[in-house]
Amino acid sequence: MASDDTSGKGIHIGSVQGALAIGDHNTVTHHGANVQGAGVTPDPAHEELLRAVRALREDLGRAVETPEVRALTAELAGAEEEITGTGAAAPGRLARLREVLTDASAVVGLLSSGAAVVQSVAALLGG
């Protein structure tokens, strides 16, 4: 918020959230969650899922790449983006995530981070 400085020395800007441009002929583009510090705070259940998704993505980086691992990696990236952008993963996203977790169960079953994602998805989908 800008206001006239009472000392007569110009304009004082107290705080800014989002994007800001000063001067003539400027363009501002704001990308929401892509801006550092922006985004939505997920509820505790989605926050837990987000932590588990990030851990599993890291663990999968060391796994042998198979079509199932590639599909799971892509779905985990989408889930992370959705949760950080909106604060929650939609039921359709959770259902797809559960499906690719099942398809990649040979790898997921070996990783404790995989078990954490499976449990979080099951809790959010109600079973």
C-alpha cells in the first residue's frame, strides 16, 4: 500500500504482496504459486500428503526408470503442483495417484516414502 510520506520526502511503500511495477510503461506478470512466498497453505492432511509426495519423488530419482515409475513421477509432480497452488489435491487427482501407485507397487512397496503416500491418499479418499 502506498501513501504520501508526511515528511514531504516522497512516497513510502509499507508492504507489497504479489507483483508491483513502478514508473511508466511497465508490465507486471504474477504467476501465483510460482512466486517465492506465494501459494496457499494446505490443510494438515494435504500438508502431510505433500511431504510424503516430495519424499517419494526424491526416492524415485534413485529408482530404475520404468514406464510405471515415469507415470508415477509425473502424477506426483502434478499432485505437488496442485497442492502448492490450491491447497488441496482434487478427488480425481487422488484417484489417479492411487491408480499409478498401484501400478508401480513393485517399486513403491520397497520405499517407506511410498507407504506414506499410499496411507495419505487412502485417508483423503476415505479408505
